[in-house]
Amino acid sequence: MIEPMKDYYRILDIPLNANQKDVEKAYQKIKNLVSKNSVSLYSILPSVEKDRFMSEVEEAYNVLINPEKRNIYDVSIKGIAAQKENERESEFAKQLSFGFAKEAFTYLDYTRKAEKIHKDMVDRIRNDYLIRPGGISIRILETQDPERPDTENVQVEPAPKPEENHQSVTSPAPSGQTNNQNNEIPATAEEEKQSESEVVQAIRKNPQTGEQPGEEKPEITVTANSKPVISETQDTEQTKKENLSSDIQMPDKEKIVIDENSEFSGPFLRKIRESMGITVKDIAKTTKISTANITYLEEEDYRNLPALVYIKGYLAQIAKCLNLRSDIVVRSYLSRMNERQEKKGK
Amino acid sequence: MTGRKRHIFAFGGGKGGIGKSFLSANIAASISQMGYRTGLIDLDLGGANQHTFFGIDRPHKTIDDFIEHRTRNFSDILIDVPGYDIMLGAGIQNDLKATNFNAGQKARLFSAIKSLDFDYIIIDIGAGMSISTLDTFNIAPNGVLITYPEPTALENCYKFLKSAFLRELRGKVKEKELKELVDNIYDGKIIIPAGIKIVDYFNSVYSELAGTAIAVMNHHNYYFILNNASEEDMELLEHIPYAIRRFYGFGIIPLGALANDEKIRESIRKMRPYIEIFPDSPTTQKIREIASNIVNISESLCYD
């Protein structure tokens, strides 16, 4: 059997400029899938391989989640990384592309957007599938977080920074011959493997002392680059914190209280919409629902609304526009609609 | 080539009896009802019966006629589907011949299908993973895999995807030793360790092969439909694409999920499309959704 490549980013299936959160998310995803013994893994990951695979994942995670270890690793794979990223990009480009021009996006934007579209699609299918009869505890404010399309986009801008940092880190330190060596793109697979094993050695060493016995080359890389790199990451962490705080301040919805008990009536949906500065036309544009139908929904003019299935679909789409959990909005709206119609009937 | 954009979708999935023919018939019907000119080609080589889904008792012209050179143009063998804007290429009735057609026949058939003048072309592909089946699947830029949320169906589905990919890759590489390598993977003589994507593996063995592999992957969009799914299976809509991407390196997009529905059998017995007999059933809604997903994705993928 062929020795698996120690490309930690590949093992966790994340881009090179993924942040801590992405690393954590990717790790949890794999762990969850494997530990749950999901049927989706049947025949893809034989049970004999599971342990070996998971130990690799753990190894990758332990390095990438630790800023210090990760920096050392990053610096040592610098040369290979550029080449690999190209491949990865072209591999990803078509995979989940939905019509946006490839050049216009960085890799991370690209995957984030693609993932979001994919997730939306899954959500939509899932939400439309069944409106669960009771029993869901409403966690709107919580569940909003992972979706948060607007803030996600906001975050995308500072995200490519770490990549720039790496470049700026390595460029002022071409002092050693080693760095030049690292920047050379290995021509053959063998060389690639060699440098990878160096990488592993570099990581196994204590990152701070770095004076462990071994060849000289990796030692120099570690000591030459480790300090500035760490300070850079502190910067990125700071920017991350800033991002987080801005995320919290962002939603205007704070003025309106949306909690477990809120009933998503037509007027309430309108209020949320207006507070976000979204017009009926905006929604009509993105959802392709007619403005008339949106207005009927908000005015609770049930008689003019189309069949129930359409209402469900409309509500789900509107909820998505307003950044709300669509299943909950649909359920709440429809139960209110039923009640009111029954009252009228009496 | 005409200026028209053709979107060709092949419906496959390896395992038999998981609703490939049923779904391709009904999705074709939905797409045609959305106002697109639709072609439905029955290439289920083992048991072609698309005509039966539309109540066409005995098609007077079939793909046989084209294969046997009784007609020159493929469009001559297409028959009108009553009640729909669909032209049906009815499947081969002589099964023995069908499974054995040669490379020349195949090439002629495939190029004829590719140049048909429709908005959407739906190809129904039979069960199994014979070479002909895989080749048929590969002619379409869009491959739709149908699967059940069961280990057996998923196993076949994954294997089908991988085999179809390797089959196409084999056709693309010229060097003898690379062909051999692909064959060995195909035959299971070389096992790629779990957790390593096919492309990564090629990269470590023959990096030229990796480039070709990526080109082949980029040539296709893969989708899947989860049939016969209960609510608990919904998480598979996320897990399957993740697993396929993580372990194989393919991107695959979920088109939708359908629940078990006894009425399907009734519609087949009546020999009419399900969406016509039960227009208000949830299954019809799902089928229409899948059809509109197909249309939306196709439209958004055309950015020229």
C-alpha cells in the first residue's frame, strides 16, 4: 500500500488559508460522520481503515488547530503548497460552480460561496420535505449563526489576509539557503515526498526550542521563521475578534425581539423585513414571488393566496431572505393561518 | 452544432429497481410542462420500457432502426409522446443485440444523440455496470445518480460513479502503461487507500494522469436523487456529497429526496405519468422541484 501523503489540509479537506474556525468545523464534520457510522460512508471507508484514517485526521487537526505548529508546518510546505493550491483550485472550480466566473473569486470565496449555495439547496429540500409536526425547540438566534449569509460575505474580505501574511513572512526572511530550497517547486513526486517527510520531522520537534537533533536544514527554517509568524497570527486573531464583534452588532433585528415564543404572523414578518431595510420588490426579485403574493402574505389575505404548497414555498423563501429559520417560520405562520381560518369558519 | 444550448442529463445509479426509469419519465414530463422542448432517450439496454410509462403500447420505431441502419437520421426514429412536448427515442426491443453493439455502432449512436435539437435531453440508463452502460452514462455532461438510503444501493452508486469515471479516463489516456494502471484500479488489483482521493493518488504515481483525471472530472457535473427516503434520511443529503467529495474528490449536488409512495405503482399500472394522475400529491411536488432544480442549475451553469 502506498504511504498516504501527509498533506494536512488535504486530509481535513480545507483550503490553505482556512481559519481556526474552518479547521475546527472540518474536523468535527469528519469526526461526526465517522463516529456516527453514517450509511453514507458504507463501502467508501471500510471499517478496517477507519482507525488509521481517524488517526491521520487527528494528527492533521492537532497540527492545524495549534497556531504555532501550523506556522511551522505552513512554512515548510510553502513550495509544494503553491503548486497544490493550483490543482485544488481547478479541481474545485467546476465541482460546485454555479455560474460565477472563476477568476473573480479567490479560492476561499469560491468554496464558501459554493458551500453556501449547496447548503441552501440542502436546506431548501429539507425544509420543503416535511414541516415537522411539533417538537422542534425553536432556536432561531442560535441557528441563524451558521447561515448568516451577509456576515459570511463580510468575513470573506479579511479572510484572504492570512495568505498574504504567509507571503510577507517568508519574503523578508530569504536569509537562508533553506528558504530558497523550500520555494522551489519539486519536479517529481519523489522529491515531494522527501520534503514532506522533512515537514513531519520539523513538526515533531518541539516548535519553540527547535534545537532538537536532526538535519540542519529544517532546523534553520524553524528558528528563522517561527517568531515573526507567530506575531502575525496574533494580528489575524485580533482581526478575527474584530470581525466577531462586528457580527454581533450587525443585525438590526435586535430591536425586534425574536425568541422562542414569537409568532411569525404576516405583520411581524413585514416588521422584520422593514427593519432590515428590504423592500417587497427586493424579495420579489430574489425569490421570483410576485409582489402581490408577498403583500397578501404579509397582510394575511388568505383568500387571495394560492394553494397551500405554494404558500409553504413562498414562506420558506421569504424566511431565507430575512435570515430566519424557514421551517419555523412556515410552521408558525401556517398554524396561525389555520387558527384564524377556523375562527372565521365558526 | 446548432446555436441552441442542449442540456443532456443521464439517469443512472447502478442498482436496479430504484426508480431510474420512473423518475426520468416523470422528470422529463415536468420539464416539458415547464415549456422546454424535451427529448427522452431510452437507453436501458436490458429492459427498455419508457414507452410504457406514457402508454405507448408498441413503439413503431425504435433505436433498433437506427442501429440497424434502417434509417439514417436519429430524429426519424423519435416518436411523439401523446399529451407532452416530448419526443421519445424508444428503447431497443431486441435485447440480445442491444447489449452487444460494437464500438462503431456506439460512436454513431452517441454522436447522433449529442447533436439532437432539444432544450433538454433525458437519457434513461439501465441498471448494472456493464461497459455499454458506463459509456452511455458518460456521454452526458450531467450525470444524475438515483439511490436509496441503503448500504446496498449506496455501494452500487459509489461504485458506479467511480467506474464511470475510470472508464472515461481510460479512453482519454493514450500511454499503454497508464491504461493498464487505470484497468488495475478498475479491476480492484490496485486499491487506493481510503482517505486518499483518486486525483491525489494519481498525483503520487503519475502526475500526468492527475491532469487528465481533473479534466475528466471537470467535464461532468454529478447530481443525485435520494429515493424512498424517510425523514431521518434527510441528513444523507449532506453526508453523501461530503463523503464523495472527501473520499473520491468528486463534487456532487443533491437534486432532491422522494418519500416512499404506494401510488407510484398505481400510476405505472395505468401507464400514465405519475404527475399527471396525482397532480396534487407530495411526490408530484418533489418531482416538479427536482425538475426545476435541474432547469435552474442548467441555466445558471451556462455563463457564456
